[in-house]
Amino acid sequence: MEYYIEIDNVNKAKNDIDEICRLQGYCNLTKRKFGSGGVGRFLTKVVSVGKILLKLQKDDVLILQYPMKKFYKTACRLARFKGARVVTIIHDLGAFRRKKLTPIQENKRLSLTDFLIVHNQTMREHLREHGFNGGIHNLEIFDYLSVEPVQPLRKPHMPWRVVYAGHLGHWRNEFLYKIGSCSAEWEMELYGKGFEEEKNCCKRLRYHGFMPSDEFIAKVDGDFGLVWDGDSLDECTGAWGEYLKINNPHKTSFYIRAGIPVIVWSKAAMAPFVKENNIGLVVDSIRDIEASLAGISGNDYARMRESVSIVGRRLSEGFYFKSGLESAMEYLDKERQA
């Protein structure tokens, strides 16, 4: 049998993984919840992890989401003690962004699993270089479950409208307050919390405040969604910006699910996927957006939107994580027969 431990929090990506596991018929070890507070969540995880000893049998499979804070190593060891196999999907690598672990320490922890579902080829190579020897599958992009219909295909706005949704404060995205110098022929639409409107020096930038995700998917009126972090217009900087070199930001999935192509940094790990699937533009700098947009014809944009529609439908169905699970089960079956 296949089991998973439900992660109860506000993280959309983790909740979607739980939902896909449920829809696939996997058994949830989190049968009882002890409340939404810190103590309640702690007790819920203790009981859920403890059920590994009661429920799992030899050759069963346990799906875990990483990081799992204090419980990951315990869950892996208990599963192995029962003769079960562990499949882990990675959301964040602590050694790369938060730097609370060294890469070797993190790989030692991850080596307790039998199979990893990682973000992309760059993350795969990083883990291999630091000693992980188990099975690995590249997710390519995070799914985004939602039943909301998207805006119908239409002609692009003139001037072009570029959307940015997320954290808008100086501490995370100072580049937003410098963008006036390079947006003469396109407009920016901001959605989120924390933007300091009194510091906005760009006449082509409009702030719409926070919009719930399903409402954004149904109503956003933009031509592209920008995936960028840091304080620079020329590259993604800081801890968040550097992390784009190895991770798949959930924001990319959000834009695609909303039906709009993306603009990503050329050094981002998502750039090859964007190119291969024709779902957006890849730029070295925000200063290059204007020229890139000028080179797109109406037919080019229509084809891009059609590609976005295909990928967006897959995201809404959990296609990419399901593919990862299929790859994991094939790998584990071969290991059993070897």
C-alpha cells in the first residue's frame, strides 16, 4: 500500500501534494488533528509519524514532503524499520537558501529516502554532486490545483501589461522601486502586500493590493507574469534571487495556471522549461524586457498562450507530481526485483 502524512499549513504547494495523494487513493496517516496552533500541529505530527509503526508493512511506500522539520529523519527510519520504502518530494533545500545545513549534512539526511522528486535538472545535479545515490525524478514544474476558469485568449494589450504578484516590500524586491527607468513601452501591474506606494516613481506601475489566488486566476488582466527577486534590475540577487538558480518558484505555476505566459531570468533553473514549452520569455535583465516584447507578433503571442493553456491544464490536474509518483513506483519495483 501507499501512505502519506498530510501537511496541514498555508503552503499551497504542500497542500496540493496532499490532495493529489488523496486523489490517487493513498492512505493518509494523519487521521486526527489536535488543533491549528503550534502545540496542536506538533501533537498531530507525533501521532501521524507514530502510526508508521502500526500501519506500514514490508514493501509499502511512504510519501514524505521535505522539509519536515524535526520529524523527517524519524519518519524515514521508522519506515525502513518496517521494511517500507520512502519517496520524498523536495520543496526547499535548507543548505542552499537558509544555509542551516551544509550540502553534505543535508544529503546525509536525504539519503534516508529511497527516491527523490526534485525540482529540476540543476537541483538533481547539485544533490548528485554532494552524494545522493538513490533514484531521482525531475518534477519540471509544481502543479497548481484549481477549478477556476481563466481569462479567454485575446489580443495583447498595447502597451504590454506585465504582472507581478507576491511579496512587494523592499526587503525582498527592491527592484520594483527602480523599474521606472526601463518600462517606457510596457506597464506593470502589482498584486500583493507590502508595497510602499509613496516610493513609487514609475508612472507605468499600478498597485492593485492583495487579491486571493482563485480570484487572480479568474480575473487577472495581463499579458505576462514576471518571475524575479532581489534588488537589481540586471540580475536576481540576494538569497531569494540566488535560489532561483536551483528551485522552481511556485509563482511560475501560479501565472501559468492563470493563463498568462511568464518572463523569467536567463540563469533561473526554470528557464529551460519555459523555452522548451514555449510558455514565455527568458531575459538576462529587466532592461531587456522592452526589446523582447517588441519582437513578439500577434501570432507568436497566440501560440504562446496556447502552450500556456496546455501546461496550465496539466497543472490543474496534478500531472507533474503524478508523473513523479509513477517514476518512483517503477524505480522501486525494479529495486525489489533486483
